[in-house]
Amino acid sequence: MFRKTSPQISLFDSSMIFPGILPENDWSHIFREKIYPQIDETIFKHLYCEHWGAPNKSIKLQISLLIFMNSERLTWREAEYHFQRRIDWMNATQTACDMNRIDHTTLYKFYNRIAEDDVAYELFKRLTAMFILECDVSTKQQRVDSFFMHGWLAKLSRYGLLKETCRVFLQNFRKQKPGLYETICVDLSRDYLKENFDFTEKDKEKANKKIQEMAEDMYHIRQAFENHHQVKHYKSFQLLVQVFNQRCNVVKVDKSHVDSDNHVNIEIKKSPDGKGEQIISTPHNTDAQYTRKRNQTVTGHKGFLTETCDPDNDVQYLTDVNLEPAGHADAVEIDKIEDRLDENGFKPDVFYGDAGFVNGESILEAAEKGIDLEGPSAGRSQSIEGYAKEDRPLDVADFKVKIKDDTEELIILSCPNNEIPLDQVRSEKTGQLSVHFDNKKCKDCLLNNRCPVKIGARVSTLTVGEAQYAGAERHHKYMGNSEYRKQCGIRAGAESLVNEVANKHGARKSRYRTEKRSRLQIIFAAMACNVKRYLKHTMDSCVQNQLNMKEVVS
Ligand code: SF4
């Protein structure tokens, strides 16, 4: 049952029992006076039954403890332990000295409850609005960056994955259908539910042999239960089938060549089927997706962080935070970030991103919302040195163009060789402009090996759209203008933001199996980061900084 925290201060409040024990400029006084009252409990009301059940533990207290946990990278048990012993935590949360107990499971259950909802993001938004207002922070300039959050369990090897997937299914199966389990387990190559289970096999030859046997076991299980009216609906069975399909091929063989009744061979695929993000890497964390970035392979999620970056601000605050599957593209998320910033009242005038976020489409979409999206866009020249070369590849921004004032449509006036197009038509289907040039002139042109036009048998064609032009134009601006590059340099500060949230607040690695809980983890990490910045800003002369305390003590 929902119950608000009583505003009445207890006689046993730490400030009454131990007056003066904390310095006047201690962080906990600021938290108690400024932040604690801003935690609006009513937004959590819908998570509780209106009439039944025991009254809830103070929501303000639990939220505060979750923020402290993320500030200091504590575990659930450590949070419980610290709460009983730390006067500053008690003072910050207005907790009486005889009430400083919370079971870590209570805190964990509360965390799981709010993970199912957007309420934590709502709280983040409200606290941020308060910080921005109090510190008179301008949101006109902002920057964004993304980083990978690794899944809570390391990616398993192929050997470990097949073995663990079978084990997870059989464990559940034995519990649900003990009789059926006894009949199937005798046909399997090994006892998957044996204790002291090992995920690795160092001998490569042995490992390959065992992988083959386990793949055959999986095929056997699939054949046995794919039409069973109950077992086929088990999640663990569906997962087993999915892993088998991704990793193995079933090859039919001539009946005369095999002794068994199956008449099939199970072949192990060299690389798993499916797009990177759909490949299952562990049966325990199917939400975590597998992706590659240059030489880095990641199984997990992608976090997005946005912060203010106006040089005139005394302090910068995070204005948005989100978590998506690891394969989610930055250029797709930037549009959603802008929408959220607008909705939350933090819409920037100028928004800085890197080449992952900035492309022709995102530039135009941002412009439609009245946001100036700045940063480099990928193009045909790979480097500034490459762009400066005389024989660099040409792109659509090397053509002379005109943008119509009323419709903002693109018209090509002439090519880099000053040739006028024969005609230009817009495709109704794709919206792209097909611009035709005299192919004889193109064949004789000295620039034809650098030019993006396709020289055909009858005519040369350049296919271009407004977004492509916007991207190419930005590429030229970034590569050719050192002043602009300097201006965009302000985005680099987002790297240290990522470092702060990922490494200092523990968002580099997920502590949970599901994406929802991992998302909550990054929201609390961002909230803790903002609280820390607010405290630091408000109390420059503080003698005891909560977040540096560990360093001071050690
Ligand atoms: S190849 Fe054709 S379109 Fe390209 S620069 Fe030469 S003449 Fe112009």
C-alpha cells in the first residue's frame, strides 16, 4: 500500500542525537535540504496497491540509497551495511538513529519494481530541471556520446554456449516433467545436470568432438519435443531451438550410407546465422546483443548520454540518458534524443555529436525541429590529409547546386567540370533526384575517375537527395575548415562524461540480466553523476566530499 514519508523529524534524528558531529558544510546537509525534498513520491504511487498490503518503506529513502549506491559503486549488501553505520547517510535521508535499517532484498525488490516503468527517468528529468534552474545553467549548447555497456555475463564460447543451453533446458524440463526427463536423458551423450559443470575445454580436438555430440543432443531434443503440446512453449526449449538453428545445419544423407535411423548429419556452422544483434551468446542474458566495432566485440547494450556544454556554465549537467541494444545505431537514436530533450524542456539550439550521430538525414531532421546539429559527417575522404589531396574523390558537394527557397528542394546547376545537366527528374518512389549529363563529355572528362556520376551507354547519371547533399556538404565543411573543427572540438568533452558515468559510476558493465534493469542502472548512474556535480558546485569549500571520501580514507 502506498504511503508518503512523514515530514515530521524524529526526536532521535541524527542531528538531535549527535549535534555538530558533521561539519556545517557537509554534503549531507545540502542533500537533505535541497535534493531529498525534491524526490516526489507521488510519481511512484501507481506501483502500489491502493488499499491492500503493508505500507511501503519510505520511497524517498530508497531512492536516496540507490543514488548513494551508484555514487560509490556499492553492492546491495554494502548499501545495507553503510546505512546502519554512516551518520552522513542518516542525516541526508532524515533518518532517525533507531530507524537506520533496510534489508538489501527490500531495496532490490523496489529496484525491480521501478525497472518495469519509466518512473526513474521521470525522476531523473525532474531533478535535472531543478539542478539546471538552481545553478542557472544554459541548455543552449549540448553534446552527446554513446558507449557500450557489457552484459553481466561474459560471452560464452561455442562449447560453453551449447553445453549451457542444454543444461538450462534440461534443468527446467526435469522440474516440470520428471518422467519424460528420465526417458530422454538416457539418449543424450552426457549428464548435463551433473555438478561441477565446466564451460571450457582446453583441448581443441576434444572440444570439437564434444561440440559435435552436443549439437546432436540438441537435434535429438528438438525432434522429440517440437510438436509436444506443452514443452514446445517452454522458453528454454525455444531458446535451445534458436541456438541450434543459429549454430548448426541439418544435412540429409542417403539412407544406404548411414546405420542410424535419423538419416541426417549435423554440421556445425563456421559462423552463426542471423544479424549480429540477434545472435545469442548466452542463454542467461538473451537481451544482451552481440556487435562489433572495429576490433572490439561486445555482447551487451549501448548507453547514450547527453550533457550541457555551454562554456559560460559554471557546471554542466546530464540532460538525457538512455540504453538500447548494442547494435542500435547512433544516427537512429539522435532523433529520439532530440524529441526527449524537447519534451523535457531542455531543447538545445546547437547540438554536438560525432560522425556516428551526424549524417545528412540527422542534420535535416534536427533542422526541422529548430536544432543546429553540428559535427563531422562521414564522406569519401577518409582523413583531413586525404581531403587536401588534389586527386581526392569528388562527391555531390563538389557540384554547383541551388536549394529552392520555398520547398527546400535541391537543383543541380553544373558539375565540377562546369557541364550543365541535360535534365533532372525526381523519382516519386524514392524521392531521389536523377541528374543526367552528356555521356560523351563525361567519357572525355579528365575528372571522370573521381566523379560520382555513373557513365552509362547513353547517358551519365548522378543520383542524389537532399540528405545526401547535406551530409556531403558537412563533410566538406569539417574537412576543409579548421575553425569549424575547432568549434566542434567542444564535443570531445562528452568522452570524459562517458568515462565518468561508465567507470566511476559503474555503468561499464551491467549488473543485471534484463535490458530494463540495465537501463535503470544507467539512469541511476546518470542521476548520481548529476547529484555529485550539484553537490560539488554548491559546496566548493566542503571539507568532506562524499565521492572523494574513499580516496581520502585510503
Ligand atoms: S565526369 Fe561528367 S559529370 Fe563528372 S565532372 Fe566530368 S563532365 Fe562533369
